[in-house]
Amino acid sequence: MKHTISVLVENTFGAFDRVATMFSARGFNIHSISIGETEQSDISRMTIVTSGDKQVIDQIVKQLNRLLDTIKVTELTGRAITERELALITVTFQKGSLEEIKNITDVFRGKIVDINNKSLMIEVTGPPRKIDAIINVLMPFGIKEMARSGTVALSRGEQIRPKNEYKK
């Protein structure tokens, strides 16, 4: 089963590398990882999607909490969360299939961001299941190239925290 973990880390040189090394050294798999600054420029949020049973996830959380730059680790699986991914998908088309691809893009609330005589690039955002769904629908047309951002996620309904509450 996939699990989503949110990790607040100090925005310092090497913080990302220490997390990646921890996963690699212990043989844990990362399905996706996304990192960026939070509302505080000295703190970054990592969203990690990984897999394993309860024991493995508990071990991952414990190991993340031990890292030098870690401020807070939250296992988001099973909680009310909002999660999103961004995908850029280049699809080949023939004259007869262009309208159908445009309609599919509209259904998934995507945007055509580039087009030439043989292919077009679609940008789509949403939960990972939505991204998987549009990929499956576009597969028969011929996906030439694709890039996915990885999941970003936040707990829903939490109150806004005071500016320095994240600090250790």
C-alpha cells in the first residue's frame, strides 16, 4: 500500500540528500518525492510517497525524525488530505484524432500547452488517480513523452499556525 508522508525540514544545504540517503541505505522505496519552500523561506516541505506495511512505515517515520534537519514528520495516509500532481504529456495525433484528444483534455480539465504538426503537449493537474486516468485514456493515441511532478499534499482543515511554531 502507498503511504504519503509530509516532512518539514530546515531549508539547508544537504537536507534533501540526507533524506534520500536514509531511504537508500535502508532499502526503502520512494515512489515520488517533492520538495519546496513553505510559507517560511527557511523551512521546506517534502512530500514523500512510499510503500510498505505498518512496521515499515513506522520505521521510516522514526528514521526521518532522527535526521539532523527534520522539524516535523506527519504520516498523511488515512487522514483527510488534499493532494495534487502536475503532468506534462506529449501525445502523437493524426488529423482524425486531434478533436478527440482535445475533448479528452477538456474532460480532465487539462490544457494544451504546445502543438506542432505531429504531436501536442497536455498539462494536467489533480490527484494522482486523475493523472493515472488521463494517461490510460491517452495511451491508445501514443504517448511520446511524459513527466510527472510527484505528489504534493497537505492535511485538510488544520488551523493556521503561528509563524514560528515549526521551530524545534
